[in-house]
Amino acid sequence: MPKACSEDLRARVIEAVEAGGSRRGAAKRFAVSASSAVKWVARWRRTGSAAAKPAGGSRSPLEAHAGLLLGLLAEQPDRTLVELRDLLAERGVATSRTAVWRFFERRRISVKKNRAGQRAGAAGRACRTPGLGGGAALA
């Protein structure tokens, strides 16, 4: 995402317009887009400040249900994201599995099933069958 233009540049554009120039003329003079000059001057006249608006920082609708979500996880720590989503839906909270994952990711909480739910058998290579000599090593 591009960075916001400096306060100094914004102030110079506004000063040029207040001195009697047009917004488009000031934009051309300071090499900014006409729409930026129009917006900066309008905001300055409306609020007294042409400072850049804060970027980012959206809030998830699940934040309002943080206590419920964390409580459900504390109740049974090996629940899957889909199970948590379904439990929220039963309580009238419409959401997605991805939104639940992002909720826990922001809190650095990993939701994983316990070992009992994983596949049976050893991980990695299987044991080899002994050779024809009954497994004895040759000297």
C-alpha cells in the first residue's frame, strides 16, 4: 500500500488554493493528482486539518464475542475451527471458519486436535523386514 503524502506537501497545496489558485492548478504545480488536492482542501475547510487518515486497523465482528469463543475453547481445547464455527452458529453468531482462525491467530492461539485424533501408526519410514539371514549382521 502506498504511503500517504507528507503534511508539508498537503499544507503547500492548501496554501496555494487559499492564495487564490485553483485546486487543479495547485495539483499540477506540486505534482499531485487533482482529486487529492480537491479532497485535501475540502477536508481542511471542513475539519481544519488535512492530515492523512489512519490506515488499516479494521475490527473483526467476532471481537464482540471474544469471551464466548475463548470460553468454548477453554471448555474443550481440542475443538476444531469448524466445530467452533458451528457452536457459534447455534448461538446466533454467523461467521466462517477463516474468521474464527484469524480471531485465534491474532491472539497467537493454536487450535489443534489432540494426538488421539491423529492417524494410527508410526510417522516416517516403516520398519524393514529382516533379510534372509535372519537379521544377523555379517562380520
